[in-house]
Amino acid sequence: KQLQIGYTYNMALMVYIGVLLVTLIVYAWMKALQINQHWKKHGIPGPTPLPFIGNMLSMLLLTKTQGEILREFHEAFPDEPVVGFYYFMQPRLLIRDRSLIDKIWIKDFSHFTSRQGEADLLNDPINSNLFNLNGNVWRSIRVKFAPMFTTGKLRYMFTHINSVGNNFIQHLEKTQNENVDSLDLMKTYTIDVISTTAFGMQPGPMDDPNNEFRQQGRQIMPANFLTFAKLIMIFIFPNLSQKLGVNFTPKSVNLYFCDALKRVLNHRKLTGTVRNDFVQQMISLQEKGVIKVDNPDASDEYLKIEDAPEMKIEPTDDLLAGQAFAFLLAGFDTTALGLMMSIFDMAANQEIQEKARAEVRKVVDSLEGEVTYDSLKSMEYLEGALKETLRIHSIAPMLFRKCNTKYKLPGIPYTVQVGDSVALSSFAIHMDPEVYPEPEKYLPTRWLDDSSFPAGSFIPFGYGPRICIGMRLAMVEIKSIVAKVLLNYKISLHPSVQLPLTLNPVSVFNQPARNPAFIFTKI
């Protein structure tokens, strides 16, 4: 009897659990179907979604990058101002129309000041950097740090950038005519620039295997499946990811760099050491509350933020360390990839390489053989070549913004709700044949007169008030080292390079699946 009762009880429990599971599955399925009707219900065109995974199947199958997917959506609806798509079970809006992009990213920016996630300035100052902050706190911090990136400040710091560039050329002496690991080489250069400008260090020889700063830097956001999985979670559940501590970078790496900056800050204060770098400007911010800008340049306009509130935010060592780490995050991978692809385009286009070399040599010969900050401005053809690289390869292929106050789309019967995400495909915009005839061609001359390009058609560093604060530093880094390489070496592609390059599906950036290898031959 007891066995029979127990058997009956177990059967009933199994039936109950089975019914519950079926109910949950049916409910989840119906909910997914309901969500997938969102854009159709509002009359917004877009690709047909699948339950649960939305329009991200090719990303999950690792056949396309997220940037390629958004470019595909952009180009599939050429007559539509907006396209509705589904990031898994989240409806998102892709903005195509250029006037609408201008409204959302610039004119009506107050409705879209936020990115994914939100840092807690009071309880987590180290992670409260310009990437993670939103609203008035972001505005206030941006205003405080923007003067660090003015033309005058970068000119003072160019000595340190130039020194790292000289180390780079010396390192090539040891590797000429060899198959060079291109991305690792470029990452070493960019992290050395950041270590000397933002952390006040002397990086030393590039082939030093014991350089801890570089070792830690190489752990930042590696292009692998784990980073890819974290990316998906952060994009789908930004607030939950923040609470759980999900991040691209191991916490130990974050702490290493923050501690490194705090040690330098303390050393400078104790010894009175003064050096033209970001660390010195941070100390000035702590002592005086502002960073003084002498002789502002017209090209510094992009750094200005209108209607910035007066907020009393103490520039503590933790807050400064967080900003320094953000500079590292922003300028490490992206600048290294931009540099690698600039070298690639030069290697793949020998005639353009020779023309750029002739220009650089002419400019440098007039200055007794030195590449200076001001001489870079005279290298217009080289500038055009670098812009073509950033346009064609679109290292950062998309931009996202989160709505913080309701926004009625002009001319479209839809209101973006608080918390909704909007996106644009810089990858698609950069390859628009109406703006760039024969967009797939590498033509530096198209930039020698760029007055005809409409606003918002070239956005490799972002767009609007949240444009990358360090974009000019990145361009100076890339341009100065490419100029030095051209003066000293002929660049060729290694025979192992397979063309055309394909993209790495687990990278958040437009990074080649196989990094191109180069041969540097002394001239």
C-alpha cells in the first residue's frame, strides 16, 4: 500500500511538473511571438524576427558580426528613415535618415544622453568613467576632463608620443624582413603611448618580456568567445550585468591600472615632480578645480558641452584612476586596430604608399628631419589616407543611445519610450555611394577637399556630444607613427595574407579574423 501511495504521489508530482513546464514553455513562446509583433504593430518596417533570438541568428552562428548585421539592415531598407529590429527579445530602432540622426545625436541630444548601463559615482568611483556615466553627472565630468585633450595640451605631450614612436622604429630594426605579428606590435605601441601620457610611466624597449603594464594591458577585452558572451549579456541586461560585475576586463586588471595611477599621483605630490602629461593635469584638477587652457584652438570645438551643470564632484584619486583606465580602454584596441589597418592599406596599395612617403619626406626635410606635432598638419595626403582607412574599415561599426525622456520621432508615428535603445550603422554610412562614389575603393584624394561631405557622414569616433574625447590623440598617435614608418621602411604584405580580409565574428570591433602580417624593409 505504502509503495502504491508513494508511486501515485511521484506520478502526480511528475505530471504536475510536466504541466508546469509545458505551461511555462507555451507562455514563453506566446510572449516571444507577442514581442516580435512590436514593430509591425507600430507600422515600422524591418527584417522578420525569430522567437527568442530576434534578428541575431547569424551573430549566434558566428557567421556575421554585429556590425555587419546592422549594416545589412541599413542597406536592405534604402527608402525608410528607420528600421525596427530585434536584439534577441528586445525591440530596437535603427536610424537611417541623416536628418533624423542629426536630431537624435545632436539637436535633441537631451533625450538620448545615455549609453547602456549606469555607474554609481558615490559607491563606485573607480568604474564611474566617461563610458559608464550618464546625464548631468556625465556632462559635469566631461567638462572637467575635456581641457586635457585640447590642441595645446597634446602639443606639450607630443614629446612622449614621439619617444614611443622612436622605440617602435628601433624595434622594427630587429624584425625587418620578418613576418611581423601586426596586431600585437600595434597594441604594444598604443599601450606604451597610454602608459607614458595617461599613467606617467617610461615604457622602455618594446621587446621587454617583463613589462607588467603591457602584460596587464593585453588582458583587456580580448577578441574571444568569452568576451563575446559577456558582450551579449551586457547589451541585453546592462543593469543586471553591472550588479553581477560582468565586465569585458578582469577585475584584477582594472585594479592594477587604477593602483598604478594612484601610485604615480602620490609620488608626484610627495616629490613635486612635474611632467607634461595627463597625470599632471589631473593633479592640477585636484588642486585648482579646473584645468587651465592657454590659447584655445578652433579645432577644440568638439570638446565643448553646452548647458553643463555646476556640480560639486570631488576629483578623488579613485575618480581620476577610473578616468585614466577609461582612456586606456578607449585608446587601446581601437587605436591599435586603426593603426594596423592603416599599415595594411599602405602595404596593399604601393603607389599610394609611395605618394604618402614623398609627402612626409618633403615636410620632414624642411624641419631638419624631425616629425613634430605641427608638421603633421602639413601631411594632408597622409591624413586623407588615414581617413580612408577609418572610413572603409569602420573599426567601431555602430553607435547606440538609450532614451532617457520620451521622444516623438518627427514625421514618424512612433514615440521612443524611456529605456528604449536606438542605433545607427556607421559601417553602412561610411560605405554610402551617394556620399562616397565607389565607396569600396581606397582613395585618399577624396579627402583633399572634404567640404562637400555632409555632417554625420564620417563618424569613426562617434557623433554628437558623446563623441570620443580622445579622438585627436588617437589621430596624432596613428599619423605620427605611420609617418615615421614611411620615412624608414617600405611596407609589404606577407605572402601568407589571404585577401579579401574577413571579420572576426566574436569581436565587438571590425577586426580581421586573421590579422594581416607585414614585412618591413629598410629603405
